[in-house]
Amino acid sequence: MKDMLRHVAWFAAAALWGQQTVAPVGIFEDHGDVGAVLHPGSLQYDAGSKIYTIAGSGDNMWFGKDEFQFVWKRVSGEFTLTADIAFSAEGGNAHKKAVLMARQSLATDSAYADVAVHGDGLTSLQARDETGAVTHEVGINAAHPRSARLEKRGDSFYMSLAGPSQDLKFAGASMRVPLKAPFYVGIGVCSHDKDAIAKAVFSNVTLIEDAKSGGGVQNYITRETVSIASTDRRVVSVDIAPAETSNGESYPSFDEFVNCFPRVSPDGSQVAVLSYERGTVGCPAGKEVLLRIVSPADKKTRVLARLKGGPGTLGESPWSADGKSLSFVSRQAIPR
């Protein structure tokens, strides 16, 4: 009986020891797979170099669900998350992703925003603005950044990037995703191939919570294009913003919005408008607006983007010749 009790005590102690010696995760609390991946992901953390090597599988991080390996910490306020990112090997799916992410929950269809560095160099600010919604993105082609930053200010998320021997700078992409405290912030990897595993290395990782600005803002203008079919956006250029003006053309009101700056598509079947909230006087500058398209025949509408805009957001001829995309200018006010 005594021998049996000693064995039971030993196994209990061994089990407790095993629970207490989980591999450290540096500045993060825990890690695990989000979604029903076929191949479990993993994390290797080198405490000396503070380098995280993440292996992740997963079909994708897109549409209404995500599958990936996630290393996370619970956060409640504004933050900046920064890291140098490099894939461990070439090859694999061109759309494999290494991400800096904030998400409401660990559910596969959670609301989230992330900076996603893809295997082919495309770098995007991606977001699902509510649980179960479809993911959208603002992309920068062939960025191949050395370093990336995801920043939360209020309900808005911003992407900053740096190439080799460059300092981080705002990349022109912002998206609004309301997250309730607490939410999850961290780093992750998706192979974009349910039968494969991809690895990425995250170094110089810093997470600054309750990040405060130094006062004031820097205003930028971002020239973008948006696909009519998918509503995904691409940044064309980013510049310091000139002064704003307030004037413009109104479009006959057909719903609860004040609609301004109508631009008719090449075939005449659709009209692009900026839609202000009810009660707005005129078509002022620097306001949160919806970029929408309207079908004059039946007054049906679609939202293409939410942005800060006004006069100058839609040029005289913003439609592509084939009517499949629009060009526009958004304004960003980034805390210094």
C-alpha cells in the first residue's frame, strides 16, 4: 500500500511539474492553433535572443474563418506591436502569412485586424470588422518588409512598414475594427495550405500597451484603388497631406445619407458617391464617410470602403476604363 501511495504521489508531482514547465513564450501568455488545422502548429522561443520561431498550418486566414498558429497576450487598450519578420525557407504557398494581429477572441470567425506579410511579398492590413463577417484588406504590392508594426488608436488600426536599412513609417493603410476589452494581441503563421506547415521567425518583438502619442497628429493622404467585386484595396502612394477645403457637389438624396461627389461609371449603370451621415450640411472635408456605389435603376447600394474624406476624395474620372475598380484618396491623422 505504501509503495502504491508513493507511486501515486510521484505521478501527481510529475504531472504538476509538467504543467509548470511549459516552454516560455517571452512577452506573451500562451499559444495554440486557431481553427481546425490538420497539422498542429508549434512555437520555439529562444530566451537568450528573444526570437520566436512559429510553425503554422491552416487552409487560410480569409473570408469568414481563420486557421493558423497564434502566440498571444490579452490586452485592453491602445497598443503598438512591432517585429522583424522573415520566413524560415522559400517555397510553399505564395500566400502563406506571417502576421501581427489583434482579435476579439480565439474563435475561428472572430473580428480581427492584422498586418499580414505574405510569402510572395504582398503585405496587407487585413480586417474582419465583426464576428462572422468577410475579411477585407488594404494591400501594398511586393513590399517584402524587414519590419512591420500594427498600431491601435481608438477603434482604428494602422500599418507601418520598413525595408532593409529603413525606419518604420506609415504605409498608408488603416481600417476600423471595434474590439471590446480584453482582446488578444500577438503573432502568428498560416501556411495557406491545409496539408503543409510554414515557419516564420519573429525577432525584435515589442508590445507597448496603453501607448501614448507625443502630442499632435501627422496628416497623410493615401491614393488607393478598390475592386468593385471584392472591395479589396491597394495603396498606390502615401504623402503628407495638404490643407483641406470644404465644398462640393451634392447628389439627389435617396436614403438616410447625404450623398456627394457623384461619379458615373463608364457604362452608366452605377454611380460612385461619398455618403455622409444624416444631418451633415454640404459636403465638408475631413469627415468619416462611406464610399458607395449606387445603381440608379433600382437605388441599390454597396459599401466599398469606410474612410476619412471629402472634396478631392473622388477625382473627376475615378473609374477604370472597364468599370471594375475605382481610384480615390483617403486622409489619415496619425498620432505623433
